[in-house]
Amino acid sequence: MEFLVKSGSPEKQRVGCVVVGIFERRKPSPQAQALDAASGGLIGSVMRRGDMDGKLGQTTFLHGLDDLFCDRILLVGCGRERDFDERAYRKACVAAARELDKVGGVDAAHYLTELNVKGRDDVRWQVKQAALATREVFYRFEACKGQDYKKYTRKLSRLVFQVPRRSDLPPGETGIREADAIGHGVDFAKELGNLPGNICTPSYLADQAAELSKRLPAVKTKVLEEDEMRKLGMNALLAVSAGSEQPAKLIVMEYNNAPANTKPTVLVGKGITFDSGGISIKPAATMDEMKFDMCGAASVFGTLQAAAELELPINLVGIVASSENLPDGKAIKPGDIVTTMSGQTVEILNTDAEGRLVLCDTLTYVERTYKPEYVVDIATLTGACVIALGSHAAALYSNNNRLRRSLRDAGNAIGDRAWPMPLWEDYQSQLDSNFADFANVGGREAGSVTAACFLHRFARDLRWAHLDIAGVAWNSGKQKGATGRPVGLLTQFLIDSVAG
């Protein structure tokens, strides 16, 4: 799919489809008014018949346009004009994309990008959001379909986002460039997340890192094997892989496009390619979704790719701590005690709280190796996070106010939100252990908070944030699949860091 930005009148477009908005109470947008006048009142007659009243997300196609150059018009309901905010704009763009995915023409002109969005006067943002919404709808996972499966063929190959003035073309083109990079990163994360555990193993992720370096030479990759991790004392990470025949991998990807003395930002992703719960085995229902337990790692891959594609002038390190969590005779057991790379000891009360074990050693590795500016870990860490925030926002924990604000604001801007959560010392006592320095779980209360508090014990000397993405990393039910979140949030955070 090719995205372009142009400026021109809707009635003069020689394309397969022109997309315009209609507000509630049958109020046409200025672009719809122009088409209505040029067509002799066609849009007005459709609204009078009741085929389009402007409710948010409603769509209607118009054909037989003898007085116009375009083949068809797509009317998109935008809701009440005074309530047309960021959320409504995204919803309208998604509705348009769903209909365009069915259209027969090869090109379309998209005029929703010319609408006034409440609280926004930013062409770059509007074009970027429209492109991202379109990419979200157009994504298909077909990697594991059989030979007899008919691959989806989309006729629409070019989508032109319209802007009001020629002076709006440069910011619009910037929006397209950022949307392309973020979209490619999101798709990469989705592909990795949607692959089954028998394909997407820790070794497979290591191979993907090597392939990323081939595609984008600015990204350099190295992989630490279990023997190297053992020498470093990464016993918590290795305890998780003990029950699996698949060896753990610590995958390190470095993108350096700033002066060598510039401290890097480090992204750490939880890469449990399948999580059975180990000896503390999970219920069978929906256990298949535990292939998504590496979506934190997938978001690191996607963000590295997006940053390199945008050639951001930063130093960025992506580290993936990858393992399977399976039960067998060598697997860790409840009551076992492990000594982490930091020297702190942990009593394993629940082997299904394994993500924090692979992350804690990785955080110590980051501190000793990189002396970073910021560290953000991303993990499908706790079901408690889903209970607290549902599927709308990731949980955001941080020991640095500036980093917390930057991540929150980036999420709000891109529509990939995270909500700040407490990291108070009061919660640390829930991790008390009679036999080790502390336990790996803190009981049922505030489970997402105590998991973050566990990680904070290994990040006190870092400017650090933790994103618990258990509620947002994938969809269940009929629309089951990885979402690619929070690639958008993380990439926007990096873009904003360059802008200052």
C-alpha cells in the first residue's frame, strides 16, 4: 500500500473513491458540501432518504456519479461536530479503512484528514493517525496458512491523504514517513507475536535479530548463550529455561546514530515464547494465548526497526530476554531459591511469575554494560494488570518523573496509552521472605504493583520505567491476535526525545 499526501478539491479527483465526512444531524463537512454541489445535490438526497445521518462510524457508498470524475464516494459518519475529538477521528478513520478494504478501485482520496479535530491543529498528527488506522485495518496474518488458502488480494494500492493547503504538504509528508515506520514496526511485532510457540522459539527470535541487522545495517546484533549467561551469574533467567529443551537467549541489538559519548536509551523486552506456568501450571483454557507472552520482546524488535527506518539521531539498545517456561524434572519448583546476577536471592513461590525473573537479571546486565540514559522494560507481566486497566491502557511504573511523563504523553499523542501506577515503598513488604532476600510474588493484592516493585529492586540506580502490557498486547475471542502495542508509544517517545 502506497500512502501519499496532496492538496486539491474533492470534486476534481480522478480516483476510484473519494472519502468525505458527514456529521450528525445530516451535516455535511465542507468537502462533502463541495461534492454535493458538483453532483447536483446527490449527497443531500441520500441524507434526506435516511441512508446517512452522520452517526460515528456509519458508512455509505455512492455510485453512478455522472457529474464527477471519481467512480464512487464513501460517506463516513463523524458523530457530533462539537464532539469530534481524537478518539472520534480515529474511529472514523478506522470505519473508512474497513470500507476501502472492500472497494474495487486501485486508488482513493481521503478527505477526513482535512476535518477540524477538537484539541488538535496539527496536519502531521492527522495524516499519521489516518495512515496508522488504515494499516491497522489492512493487516493480515497469513504466515501459517496452508497452500490451499487463498491469500488476500487487495485491489486498493494507493491512498492519498488530502490536506487543506500546499503549505501543509511538508508536515503531512512527515506524518506519512513516521506512520510508515511505526506501521512496519507494528506489523513486525504482530508477525512475531502471532507465530505459534513451535516456530517462534528463543532461537527463532535470535535469528530474527540477525535478519534485522541484514535488513538494516545500522542495527548490530549479538546473542548471549546459556554458558555466557551462567558465567555472568544470571541464575534467575536460567532458572526459567531449566524445564525446557529450548536454550534461553539474551538477544542484544544496538542502533547507534548519535555521538559515541551519548548515553543510550535501552528497551528490555520479556521474551517468553511460551508460558505454561511451569510447575505452577496454568489452567488449560486459553493456554494457547500464552504464545503471546513474548509480545514485550516483539515490541522491542518493532521499535528498533522503526527507529532505524526513521534514522533517528539517537543511540538505542534493544535487549530481549527469551526463554520458554515449561515443566519437567529439571524445572524450578515452588520453594526453590536462586541467586540473581545482582547477588540478591529470590525465593520462588510461584513458577508462573517467571517474567520478572528473566527481566531482573537483564536489568542488572543493562546497568553494568551500558550506563544508560533511560531504561524501559516491556512485559506481559501480570493478569492483575488486566483486572486493573482492562485492554485500553498499559500500566506504567517509573522511578523518574520526567521519564514517566514522557512515556505517558507519547502514548496519549499516538493513541497507544499507558496509565501511571504507584511504585510506593509501602508495597515492598509484600515480597518479604523467611528464607531469601525476598520472594518472587507478593500475594493477590496489588499483583501488578508488587511485580513492578520486584523489578525496581534491580533498577534503583537506573532512570527506569516498566510497562505492564498484559492487557493490551493481544486481543482474545473472535479477533484473537497480537496488537503490536506498544510499538507506537515507544517510537513516539523516541521521536519526541529527538525533538526535545
